[in-house]
Amino acid sequence: MLGEHVDRLQAALPALRAAARPLARWGTELAARLTSGGRLLAAGNGGSAAEVQHLTAELVGRFEGERVPLPALALHGDTSALTAIGNDYGYAEVYARQVRAHARPGDVLMLLSASGRSPNLLHAATAAHQCGALTWALTGPGPNPLARMCSEAVCVPGDTATVQEAHLAAIHMLCRAIEAALPADLRSGASGAPRAAS
């Protein structure tokens, strides 16, 4: 039974390898946006929310080398806002309302979902489009509604556990691509803030 778990993960690896090209492109795009006034907003549910927080921690902190902190927000991290919105507007709006409050052109909204069908993420993608933010998704098997709604998506086959494990690898690939794309003056032991938008 445990060996089958590894087998399922191995079956997902070709999709993860194929994702290297879009993830490299996303990394280059994020490096440019996050150092010129844009921000990454990210959201997910359950295990995907934990992976969202992993991603934003790597960007605000560091992944491998010393560099400037990069502006990234996990939308489930503000529990008072999350529970207030859920209480007043319903759970389907917990991310969309935050996106409408925070997102602006130049920002990226990244949504993680093993199913690709979570209503609150679908509503968040709609809100991001209305705000002029770019939308990306990491999802489970495609096609799925979230992948169709976002500007781009990386879809990974498998059950929930396999998808979440593959998403963690994808997050690390993305972080590596972002750091590689940063200008040298923002990577070499830098401790300042990203460049402000002009």
C-alpha cells in the first residue's frame, strides 16, 4: 500500500517535468513584477492553503540565496478578515472580497486546488480579472473549471495527496526560477526593499 503511494507520485512526475517551461516563465514574470511594485496574492483551501503559506514564506523570507524580500500575501493568513467575510458573505466570498480589496493591475493571483472546483477560488479568479490582476493556478487533473478561468494553469494528474506533493515541488521550482531571474543587485546579499513602482 505504501509502495503504491510512491508509484502514484512517480506517475505524476512527467506532468511535473512538463511544467518546468511554464514555471520558468512564471518565475521570470514574477521576478519582474515583484521588483517593480506588483505583488503576489495567493489562496487555497486545507492542504493547499498550507502550501500557499509555504510559497509566500519562501518569497518574503528566502528560498536559497540572499536577496531582497519579495511582496507575497497568503490570503487565508488574516483569520479575522477570513472569518468576518465568511460570516457576513458566505465562504464562497472569503477570497474574492480580499482580492477586490487588495488586487490591482500588475499583481498576480495564484490559486492552488487539488480539485480545481472550489467555489471560493473560482470567485477569487473572477474578482482578480475584474481588478486587472493576472491569474495563475496549480490544480489537480485537468481540464477543470479553475484552470479554464485562469490566465494559465499547471494541472497535475493523481489523487489529492499526489497532487499536493507535486504542487510542493512546483512551488520550489517556481521559487528557484524567481531567484534566478532577479537582477544581480537584488540577489547578492541585498537586504533592502524591492524597487518602488515609478
